Amino acid sequence: MELFIFFKSKNLKNDPLFDIEFFRYNTLSKEVVEEITKGIDNYTEKCDENNTKPYNPLSLERGNGKLEKITIKDGEIDSDIFKAYRNIIVKSQLKDIDVTMAEKKYRLKSLKKYNDATCPVFYYAIKEGENVFFKKTSESHLLLKNENKIFIRKDNAKEVDIDDLMVIDTRFDFHINNNDIFIKNGTSFESILEYENVFKVHKNKIISKIEEAKIIDDFDAFKVACSKANYFRAFKVVSESTDFKKAFSNGAFLKKLETDTKGKIKWNRRTKKIELEDVHIQTVLHMFSGLIGVDIYNEIVIFNEKHAIPA
């Protein structure tokens, strides 16, 4: 069993780049391993098909009591920082790694000593065989510069070779094995893997595809509106392979949509393009993703639940 501590902060000299430093404990005391193993066993027993549902960044209830799951395939996890973490933790390639992500560059470097870190702990990861368990930290987890050299989980103090006092919480945020990611806390998962940048990159790809399809009446206004960060997540559920023209091939549905939005989403039959106001952009993105349709009662359906489209 190995413990990785990750530290993250902006540089102090008005440098827009981020440093992510990490420190590895490749030896943990027997008592600490026993305590962590209990948490791992409790977590992994929930990682089966009956207790999981597909990861959905637009989920209204973030799993609804179940773990969210992502199957790891080439291209499916498009977080560059995730690839760097896998190199460091899973593949044990413990060397400095530069990762370019969108407009930011994240520099990862290993530390010789835990106390060499120049910033607070961001999260920690526990590697057990081919499995890695992640937990984002908070101020309550850390009491730095303690001279007693003890390592604590909950109320049980255990000796370990560490110069600081740190609480390890085994209620993990997510877990990675060879083929899958099991997510308990979607917010922490997205924070650790910098999914804000993932959403932004994917959004730009979809915007380009929509522009090529020529189906938005005032595309320039649409593009400007979609530059708002609150829309980025909505784009993630739209596949690059979507046939955007086909999304508007159902005349009955389009008329229903126009009626329910009181004309704020309108299909221009002359130009064969859609007209919409800013507030309904997310509704249109739901259409592209296949998450919105008309049920047997001819009512608008999103996420398999009936929702009133905002007027």
C-alpha cells in the first residue's frame, strides 16, 4: 500500500501557471494499513452493477444514492491531468511531468520531503495493488508542523514516519481500477481532475460541429451566449458524432417545443434553422444529447422525468 499526497497552488510571482507537487509514502505502518483497508473494503463492496449508474455531469441528484461509473477507454477520459496522475500513481513513473491543458499549464514534480511542499494539501490518493482511492482534503483534515510524529484516522492515533499530523478520511470521493472509475462525490471528482477545462474543450468542439450544420438562425449570438461558463457542463453530454440536422427532423416535436416555450424556441421553416433565446440554449443542448423528447402522453420529457420548460 502506498500513500500519495498532492499539493496545489498558484505561483506567487503573478505566474498564471499551476504547480502540483506530490510526495509518496511507499511504506506505511501495519496499524495504518489496517485502518485504511477497512475503508477500502467498505467502499469496494459497493462497486458493482447494482450500486452504480453511468456518470452524468447533468445529473439532478448526482447518482441518487448510487456510485457513478465511467468505463476507461481511449478518449473517454479526456482529462490530461488524469493521464498524468495515472502515470505517477498507477505506472509509478515518478518523474517531473509537464501537462498542457487548454490555456493553462500544470507542472507536476515530486518532493524529496513532505515538508518541502510550498502549498496546502489538495488531495491524497491511496494505491492498493491496481486500485487507487482518491480523497479531496479540507482544512479540517490537516494540522501541520506537529512534532509528535503521529498519523491519525478518526480518533485512533497510530505511529508512522511522518513529520506532520494528518487525518486520513477513508470515505473516498472516487476509486480507479484497471477498467473503471467509481465516483461517490462528483464535485470532488471533477475538481481533482480539472473537469472545468474538460467541459470547455468539449464545448468548443461541439460549437464547431453545430456551426458546420448551419441550423442556428443567429449563430454568432448563440456562440457568444455559450461562452458563459454555466453552459459548459451542458455541452459535455452531447456527442461529437451527433447528427445535428436530424435533431430537428421531427416536425410534431418541434411544434410542441415551440408551443411549450411560448415561441422562445422556434423552428424557422423557411431558413430551416432554429431561433431561440439565451435562456433556452440548455434545452436545445438536451435535444442534441437525446435527453429530451416527447413521451406517449405528448409531454416534454428530460432525463426520463417530466419537467416544465421555463417560460
